[in-house]
Amino acid sequence: MDVQAWVKQVIRPNEIDRFLVNGKDFINEEQIVGELTAASVPAPGRVRDILKKSLEIQLLSTEETAVLLNVTDPTLLEEMRETALEVKKRVYDNRIVFFAPIYCSNLCVNSCVYCGFRCENRAEKRHILSAEEIRREAEAVIDEGHKRVIAVYGEHPRSDADYMADSLGHLYAAKRTTPGGNGFNNIRRVNVNAAPMCIADLKKLWRAGIGTYQVFQETYHRETYAKLHPAGTIKGNYRWRLYAMHRAMEAGIDDVAIGALFGLYDWQFEVMGLVSHAHDLERQFGIGPHTISFPRMQPAPGSFISENSPYLVADDAFKRLVTVLRLAVPYTGLIVTARERSGLRREIIGYGCTQTDASTKIGIGAYAGKKKQEENADKVQFMLGDQRSLDEVVRELASDGYITSFCTAGYRCGRTGDKIMSLLEKGVEGKFCKLNAVLTFREYLNDYASPETRLAGERLIEQELQEIEQTPFFTDKKLLPTFMSYYRRIAAGERDLYM
Ligand code: SAM
Ligand code: SF4
């Protein structure tokens, strides 16, 4: 099938219409603007009542979210930040999960004006990784110590669902001996960031073992969406994208990840869009998003808007939006990426983020080629703010009291979707995650950490072990002996033991 014929058959209108209510989608712009305007002078008492609701790990309404979005008083903002961190501690404790993105292809039929991969960008050198190249990328990432990746694809018939399913197989198959020679390391969870698909294609990814499926709406504001995504392209269809996660749920993928590209339109509107999205997923499927991302637009090759948009989000507003998201959707993971500069990323993690990436390379084939982004500028989508190694970021976070987790057990034990959400809300999943974080951190410290990182990590792991030994949940449920035996076996060289 030629490219144009393929493009024409991607969108299935009946896989949009079935989710509409009376022909309407869940983004009610009039209501969003009305709620933001009505809350323009938030009363401190009302703000504090809303914070109490967040602490009970309940999804906030859009009306409540609008109140928090309007807070500018420094004292209240500080209370919000402290509450956000407390919410994160209750649900996720002091864990931070690491992953690496692997860009498999920059072929793309769309022309999003902010993206270096847009088909009109003739300066971009196009490449799609072969099976062998995917294996090499996986090995390079494994050699850094990673166990979790997100595979990223442009939208093109050559990188269709069959190609993605095959690439998942290649990523899962890669296995490496650890540097000390006494263990092995492999990728234990592959998430996917790819264009919206039909249900039949999503089922292929589910069968191939996809972890989380991630699609960013870019902007929830229809008029802006239409300006940035040319009509007649697949991406130009706002609702096909808006219901990508609904189709994923129908296909059996119950860990779904949403996001907005901040900088395209008003940031407060986008937060309201994300919260509306979480509500509609809960309403239709009983499960909210597994994670929310809030990428800020970065300079992209040849894209004027990526550097000159009137809506670029300043650092202060960025901190406010992350705080509000943490409070509004308390059980959901929040991802801050290496798009951000190191100092800001470190600070933002303290606002309640749960996942981040490190040693990131976003050029096609850049891990195996050991290329810095400056050497690969014709194969990247945008420029990163933080290119530090995993070892450096793990060390920094350990010194801030965060334990790195490479845990992928929840997914492999069937703790996904509604099961994981209810466990997170009750604080139970967090307890298992704590044990698995310590086990995977032990593996990392033994296998990959530099002497300085190991020093910082050993201190932290010692504190964690003491805490675990004193926590009634672990002693009462008789989890402690199994955990301690796994811990000792891992320290002695066994790998991939989890609770
Ligand atoms: N092609 C697929 C799509 O558009 O859904 C998925 C991959 S795309 C490579 C991943 C994400 O990168 C996009 O959803 C967008 O939010 C983000 N992105 C695009 N241009 C960006 C830029 N200039 N700065 C930061 N993020 C950008
Ligand atoms: Fe293609 Fe995605 Fe970039 Fe748009 S954001 S041009 S769809 S790769």
C-alpha cells in the first residue's frame, strides 16, 4: 500500500463516535474558561479544604482544580507545594522510577509545526531502525543500568503496529552480562509513545507485551490544535487523538499515559484539559491515567514556533502547574523528563514527580553510536536540557533522599490498571514497590554504580532496610523473611527477584 492510501485508512470514525456523549467530547471549553474565571480570586479557606481532599487521595473536580490554578499568594503556594509532596509520599513514598527513551524511527507523515520530525522538515535525515539496530540500542541502554524503556516512533506505514510489535520483541530479547561478569541485565518493561491507533492495532501491541501506552494530546484547545496540525493529516483529527486512550482500554491496555505539550496554549487551560481527560477515563472505564506528562516545548530544528510561541511556560508557572497536577490527580505517576535543565528537574522532582529519564539520547540510533545530540542534530526531534548519565542523576537523587527504582514487578504480577489504582489509593501497592525498589537498587549499586554513587546509595539503602524492618505491614504480613532472603541472594549475584 502506498503512503497516501495507508494514511486514508488509519482513522476509524466509529472508534471515536462510540465514546462521545450526545455527539460531544469531554473537553467543554466554555466550562473550562468559566471555571477558571469564576475562581480568579481564590479564598484561602476554600484552597485549604481542597488540599484536604487531595490528602485523602481523591481526584479533584475541574472546578476545584481551577481554584488551585488561580493561587498566586506565596504562602498558599508553599502550602500547596508541601501538600503535593505529602500526597506523593503517601502514594509513592520516596521512590523515583528511571527509564530511557529509545527512538526507533523519525519517519513521519504528519507535520506538527513544533516537531523536528515533521515531514516538511527536509533537513531531517530519516531513518528507521532495523532489528539488529534495535538490539544494539537496547544493549547500550542496558549497559548503562536501565531496565525500563519507552520506545518512540513517528507515524508512518513503515513503523506501523506490526513494526512496533516486532520492535518490542527485539527490546525484550536483549540481554547483557553485567560489568562485574556475575549477573545479567535486561529490559523488563517496554512502554510505547506512538500515534493513536485503531483497536485492532492496539491489540497487537498488547499481545507483544506493551507496558504503558502513552499519547500526548499536545493541546486540548481545539482552535490552537487546528492551527498546529494541518488539516488533512492524520494528526489533524483532534478527536482521533482525544480518544486514543479510550481505544487502548478497549484493546486491553489498561496502563495508559496522557500528557500535554506545554507552550502551545495557555498552561492553565491545558491542566484543566488533562484533569477532564482523567475524569472521562474514570467515568468510562473506572481507571484514571497511569501517568501524566507535562513536557515543555524545546527548540526543534527549523521550527519557529518552538522558540517563539507566545505561550512558552516560564519556570515559575511550570512549578505551579506541576504542583496542581500532583494535587488534582493524586494517585497518578508524574513524569519529568530530560527536556528540563538539571537544576530545575531536581527541584521539580521535589514537587511530587515519580518518574524521570537519564543518560537520554533522542537521536535515532544514538545510544549505540554514542552520539551527543550536537553531533546528531539532523536526526533529533528537539534539543534536551539535561544530558547527564544515569549514574550522575541516581547519585544526585540519592543525596536528596530519593531511592531509585527499576521495579517492573507490578506489571509482571498483574498489578496494572484498576488493580494497581485501587492498591495505590489504599497505599498497598506503595508497600510492595518499596521492597522492589530496594531490591532493584541493590542490583544497580552492585552492577553499575560508580564508587561515589555507591557510597551515596549504600547510606540510603541502609536507612530503607531499617525502615522496612520497623514497618508493621511487612512484619505482620510475614513479607520480611522473603524480602530479606531475596535481598541477600541479589547481593550474592542472583538477579531479577521481585515481590
Ligand atoms: N509521533 C507520535 C505522536 O506524535 O504522537 C509519537 C512520538 S512524538 C516523537 C512524542 C512527543 O514529543 C509528542 O507527542 C510531542 O508532545 C513531543 N514533542 C514534539 N515536539 C517537541 C518539542 N519541540 N519539544 C518538546 N517535546 C516535543
Ligand atoms: Fe510526527 Fe509525532 Fe513529530 Fe507530529 S509530534 S511530526 S506526529 S513525530
